[in-house]
Amino acid sequence: MIKHIETLFQGMGKDYQLYLAAPPCCDSSLLRSVARDVYLLPLDESLHPLENWRIVCSLAQFISQEKIDLVHTHGIRAGMVGQAASLIAGCGKVVATIHNMINYGMIPFSKAFQTMHGILMRRAVHTVITVSEAIKKEILKYRLFPPEMVTVIYNGVDVNLFSKKGCLDRKFSFNGPVIGTVARLEPAKGIKYLLDAAAIIDKEYPWVYFVIVGDGPERNFLQQYAARLGIERKVFFFGFRDDVPNILPLFDIAVIPSVQEGLSIFCLEALAAGCPVVASDVGGLTEIIIPRKNGLLVPPKNPRALADAIIALLKNRTWAAALGRQGREMVEQKFSYEKMLERTKKIYAQVLRPE
């Protein structure tokens, strides 16, 4: 989500005066360099956002003082705070982007949360953007708002930043093929299943290495799990990196083993770098990967199928390279950041148009 917002800020800065209101975890030097002002929300993601009424009122005051014309919210929890604040401030121009599948059952007081979410979306929001058709289909099941409110704008990446011949970080070198992923280390990303697949692959291809880029609540568990599988010397945890274009040239194959997924920006980045992709057959990944044309899809939570797909590409490097080339071409045509910005600007123009 942060990458998505950074891309929007970079592309919108010339046309709009931009302000950022976000939890500290979403703060970044890039956003600060573009934003006219940054307002940090002390929002605890573990809490129902509307329980902290003080944050909502404070943000409403910020919107009023700065005379904000349009509020663009991102995500569910922080989005509800922004939508409630916009209502209080009298800002009737609100766009809401939903980046991930909604699972109300995982949220405390889920029925009340769902009801409040629906009320806020109907009363405060002019247009809902989803980053994939899969998310649009999912949210419409809840009947929170009419279908005509929803439009799909795919995530986009700057293809020019990514190249298999790019500026490879020379601190890292491996004496064999590298299977890599970039993800927040949480259950939904399915990294455990990648480790299970790695253990299977290691028995047949002991010279293959695995790189996991990212951080999150599962990191310690995953490192311990790799040790229990006996593959700790083959699996490298790089932690959080903000220079993914420098890391991707390391990868011979990119893997997205997610259990659920909205529209993976890492998948787009890997394809933009010409890297063949093996991904779970879930959510928005099915809108990016065309099986056997620009990558392979496998059932989620299936280490054996994941391992078999990776092995198939290891055995046929010519085919793998062809998948990578076709993947880059598709990103250029369908998932460029220029297309994302152009469509978002059109939404802004429609919302800001005098009634």
C-alpha cells in the first residue's frame, strides 16, 4: 500500500497540493519530499478505528483548517477514520481505495464493524477504487454500496526502474539459482508454504538458494521453521528493503505463495524485471499471471505443487526466460504506473467537478 501511495504522490505532485495523514508506519522520506504537510495519526491497527474518537475529530480539524478539497483514503481501518473525519469536516469529495480482500470475520465486533463501514462508505464516499476485479467482486458480496460506485484501477509500476541487467547489489552472491520473494511476513502471504517447497526442492537440487525479503510478525517463526526443516543454510532472510530494484536481479525465479492477495505489486515488479513468476491461484494474481505465458499458477497452501512448478522452470531455463520476457511486455501494456495515474486523475476530475 505504501508503494502505491508513493507512486500516486510522485505522479500527482505537479497537479495538486498534496497532504498526507497516516500512521507512523506509513511515513517515508519520499512522501515527505512531495507532501505539503504530513499529519501523523496515532492509529493502533489492533483497535477498532472509531473507538478513538479523538483521532477522528483531530483529523477533521486538520481537513477543515487546510481547506482540503478531496480526501483519498486507503485501506479499511485508516480509511474509516478518514471517511468519518471528512463527514465531520463537511468535505463531500471522498475517494476510497481498497487494496486487499476484506475479511470481516478477522476483526473484533465484526458485525458492528461491517455495519459502520457500510454506513461510512455510503454517506461519505463518492467513488470506490479497487486494485483488482477480484477485490471488487468480493466487496460487492457484502452489499455495502451500489456497484456503480466501484471502479477498478490496477496497481502500476515504473517499468524503467526494473531490469534483469539492473544495478544488482554486489554485497550478495550465490553459487546457484536463487528463488526469491518480497512480502510482509504474515500468514496471508503463505511464506511457510514456500519454506515447505524449499525443503522439497533442496532434496533434488541442493545447490538452489532461497531469498526472502521483508519483515513482519511471522519472521521469527519462519526462521525457526526453516531451521526445523534443515534448510537454514539455504534460506536467507534479508529483512525489509526499500531498494527492491537492486535485489530483483538476484532472482532467477520469483515466487508469490499467498493464501489471499489483492493485486501483488511485487508480482508486477518481478515481471517488469523480466523474472519468471510462480504464484498462487488466488485473488488478483489470476489477473496478472496468464499460465504458461508469463508465469505459472499453483493451488494455494500446496507446497508440492509449488515445488513442482519451480523445478519445471529450473529444468527449462529457456522457457523460464521466455516467460520473463512476455511478463515484462504485459506489464508495459497493462500495469504501467502511467496508466494508473491517468485513470486516478480522471476519477479526481469527476469527483471535483461542480455539481
